[in-house]
Amino acid sequence: VRAAHEAFCSWRGVSAKERSSLLRKWYELMMQNKDDLAKIITAESGKPLKEAQGEILYSANFLEWFSEEARRVYGDIISTPAKERRALVLKQPVGVAAVITPWNFPSAMITRKVGAALAAGCTVVVKPAEDTPFSALALAQLANQAGIPPGVYNVIPCSRTKASEVGEVLCTDPLVSKISFTGSTVTGKVLLRHAASTVKRVSMELGGLAPFIVFDSANVDQAVAGAMASKFRNAGQTCVCANRFLVQRGIHDSFVKKFAEAIQKSLRVGNGFEEGTTQGPLINEKAVEKVEKHVSDAISKGATVVTGGKRHPCGRNFFEPTLMSNVTGDMLCSHEETFGPLAPVIKFDTEEEAIAIANATDVGLAGYFYSQDPAQIWRVAEQLEVGMVGVNEGLISSVECPFGGVKQSGLGREGSKYGTDEYLEVKYVCYGGL
């Protein structure tokens, strides 16, 4: 933190054009080393190599995006009634930003935050997830090669036993001005309490419980393709994965049948480095146990396993892609984020019922729905209590678009033109005596 604070004193004075150039160079080095960076992700998280390669491109694109946004931090001049005064608005970097990131996107979750912070003129201290420290360190090596000054990008890997202690220090140190965290809602609340002691700026991207609604008017094949992309990417371990599939009665049986066929035909569980693997292991034993718990709970309450339902022969951390029907609202998978390859299907009758089920939760990160009815699309998109909506689309993340949630899914937005604002203070200057 002290190194970051000392570096901030000079980094804040570096011109936006120069910061832009350095971020651009870092982006170019990521692209030159994309294959090695992807191999690191697969080695430390088990993510299939093709997905890891996709993450590196996504990750690098944040550096490219924010290299361009660095030169677009504008202030204002405000007209006032007093002729002898002028009102100015400046935007200035907040200071040292502590960045705490998860294991599911060990590269992209860093660049999405750090790119914005460095573009704004902040310096950063990154605490990567205990399961995936190497991606953060590889990025540090490339940042160094790009010419980013010492102390501007710092990494603190730590063990699981030390994680809460390190997190507390970052949140309470008076030299840290900003906390940016992606992870569980439970951990986010702990960090918020710590940050409150020194009234730090905070950005939180927390848990979700994404509904995936399929209305009778939907194109079933399109909905199944979107469901596959949303649910089973990274073995169901993404923040915006569909967690609950709400399917209208008229289309229910057709959707479940085609969804099961797609799972059985398209998904292959295995070693992330092997050609053709679409789903690797879950991150650890605890993650597998949670999926098992959700499956057994649902079965005990009357749900039916359509396909999958148990650990995969590949190894103890592998779980079969699983589809369940006859799911009801009292089952754990309906009101807890599974974070694994489990797709529970809930049947509904009316649009109002679907919206009520979708919104009956204290989180709201992403939501998806499929419909060919233009009026219904407007109604549902406006009524879903989430920060991001996919309409007839299962993959919604893009560096150009604001990422974040409502309710207990977080505070602030990342990526997009709004992402830089999270690292800037607005200063009003009243210039008198003219």
C-alpha cells in the first residue's frame, strides 16, 4: 500500500496521453503472449483452453478500451448568476485503489478494474483469489515490460487462511482510498463494514441468481442455444450464469427435451488442455459439494433429474452437466446461487407469475428472457430487477457496456464509459473576483 501511495504522487501527474500509451502497450503485450496467458488460466483453474483463450482476449480488450478512455475524462464549466464568478468542475483520481478479485475470471476481473483505475490516474494493489494467483502475477510481469512505473500495479498473493486478514488491512488502511471487489455477497458485506471505518469509495460486484425466462412465443431452438451458452460456460461458474430456468407451460416440454438433447450432444467433460473439452473441473471440492447438495435437496422435494446429476468419472472435482425438471420455489437451487453445472427448470403459466418469481430475491445481477412479442419484450425488460438484461441472447458481457447489479448484487458499474467514473472524484472550483 505504501508503494502504491508513493507511486500515486507521481502517477497522478502523468499526462492522460502517456497513461493511454502505457495501457496500450500493456494490451499489445497481452496479445503477443495470449497463448501462454491462456495456458496459465487453464492450469490454475481447469477452465477449457478455448474458454481461457476467449478470456484473455476479453481481458486484453479492457486494457485497450481504457487506454482510449484515459483521454476522455472531461470536466465542466457551469454558468452561474454571478457575473464576477466562474464555476468549474474537475475530475481527479481518488488515490490508491485496492482490488480484490475472484478465481472464475482470474485475468479479466483484474483488467476490468485496473484498466479503469490506471486510466483515471489511480495506482492499485491487487489481491487475487487464493486459487488463481499466477494470472495476476503474469499480468504484473507484462505491466513491467510495458513500462508502467514501479508501485503503480502491485500484487499480493496470499493463502486462504490469510485472505480475510489481508482483505481487512486493505479495507482499513487510511492510505487506501477505494475498494473494488468481485465475489460473494457475504464477503462483500464484510468488506463494506471494514471500509466504513474510513469511509472509502467502494465498487462491489456480488452474487446473482439470474433468471432465464422462456415464454411461449420464444424461438425454442434459439432459447436452447442461449441456455447452453449462459449456463455451462466455465462449468456454470460465472457471475452471470443462468441459475433458474423459468419456462412457460405451453413450451415447457419441448424446451426441456431439446435442452437435454443439446447437453448430451454438445458438452464434453474432461481435462481443460484436451481438444474438444467443453467443461473442466469445478474450482475445488467445496464447490462440488454445493452442487451435490442442491441436486439432492431438489430430488428430496420432488424434482426429476433429466440428465446428469452426479460427479463425473474424470475426477473428484468434476460434475456432470445436469438438467432437472419439476423444480419448485422451496428448493435450494431456486433461491441460492449454485455456481456449478446445474440447470433447474421451473414451470410457470403467466408473464406476471414469471416476473414475480424472477424478482423474488434480494439480489439482481443479470437476467435473461426469450420472447418474439415486441410489447412483452419492453414490459419484461423494464420490470426485471437486475442490472443487466439479455433479450434473446445468452451472452451479454462486453467491454463497451456497463457491468453491474442492483439490490444486494452490488454497487457501481465496471467496463464501458461509466467504469472510469468509479475511480474519479468530482471537484467543484468556484473562481471569483473576476
